[in-house]
Amino acid sequence: MASLEGCIEKMKTTLGETVQYVLPVGEDSFPMNPHIGSKLRIEHLGKIHCVHCGRKTNKSFSQGHCFPCMRSLASCDMCIMKPETCHYHAGTCREPDWGEAHCLKPHTVYLANSSGIKVGITRQPQQKTRWMDQGATQALPILTVEQRLHSGEAEVALKAFVSDKTDWRKMLKGDAEHRDMLRIRDELFEKVELLPGIKLPEAEVVHIKYPVLEYPEKVRSHNLDKVPVLEGTLMGIKGQYLIFDSAVINMRKYTGYLLKVSAGE
């Protein structure tokens, strides 16, 4: 039985004919796709370490941070979740250098089809990663803007007509119904004429396929904080979720957790 032990990060993805997944475990990497259809065991060993400072913490905040880092880092500020509230220009950014490197850069506003049509934003180099992390089966860039604040303003305007959330339970029950993304984009542009940035009329729809043998009829989430071991047959992977024959688990939630991951026949 192959096994690795260490603090994990969210799964890394590569877009191909189907999405390829690798789980970082400590200094090593655990390729996930070869184990679909086989037994997999995940055990929480009772320790959590902050992904920023490395200190031991009893509880994880903002996807893998200790409480002091969550309070002090710009990457954990509320404006990351609500980009329209970016306050860099007010001079109150927690880390101005970080803000310049991450927020004062071009961003893409996109439409994705995961559990239905949604609008979202991302820094341009992370487009495809963002779509795969959300479990989108179709994605279309529709607007490019100069900085994060403007992308948030565009998202606010567009979410009056489409959702900005993914229903993760619905996303894990199967692929979303195929939609005409170009037509939906054009209809939104007619409804919201005044948008910051540059529209992308030549953009093409990206289609994404996930390695799933079988979707669950009923989605039941496993919590390693309550039950430290999850064991069963890995039926597939979508977004940042592992789909077992008995439950699903959001691996991104356990960033910084010390886990032992074991695969068998």
C-alpha cells in the first residue's frame, strides 16, 4: 500500500482531456487520478500547522492559517472575499506590497457553469486553475480589468442577473447542463452596459472534464475534525472534492492539516 504523511495543500490541477490532480503532502506529491476506482484512506493525525508561519494551531482559519496570521495578512482580509471593498487606495491595506503584487494587477471577469451559470473573478494567470477548483464544466472570460477593485465592481453589477456562488452539492451530483455561454454573455452585456474594463468578444468557451466514475445520488460530506479517518473506494474527483463511495471530502478545507494518505488495491 502506497502512503504519504505530511501537512497538505489544496490539490494541484492540470487541464487536459480530463483534469489531472496531484495532492501535495509535505515535501512530496501524491498523484490522485491513478487511484480512482481503488481503495483510499485519509487519516487526520491530530495536528494543524499554519501555512504561512508554520506554527501549530488548534484551529485553521482562512484555509490553513493560524489566528494571528488570519488577522494580519492581506491575503486573509475580507476584501479577498468581497473585492468590491478593496481599500488599497484608502491607504489601509494590511500589506501594501502584497496588495500591489496581487490586487493592482489585471483581473478577468468570467462566466462559469458548475452547478449553473455563475459570475466570478480571478487574476489572469490563474483563470483555468480557478475554474477547475470550482468544478466548472464550461467557462468563458468576458471582461478584463486593470485591478481587483474594478473586477469586484463588475461582478456586483453582473450578479444582479446571475449567481456568484456555486452550489457544491449540486455540482457533485453530476455535470451541469450544457449552456450557450456566448449567448448568455451577450444577453448580460445588453442588461449591464456600463462595465469597467475591456469586453472580450473573441474569447472562446473552455470545456472541462473531470475524472469521475460515478456521482453520488446523495451528497454526504465527511468532516475529519469529527471523524479523523475516511476510508473507501475513490469514485472520482471534481473541484477540490474527492468523491468516495460513502462520502465526499473538500481537501482544500484541510490545508495545513497533518494527514496520512494511503492507497491500496
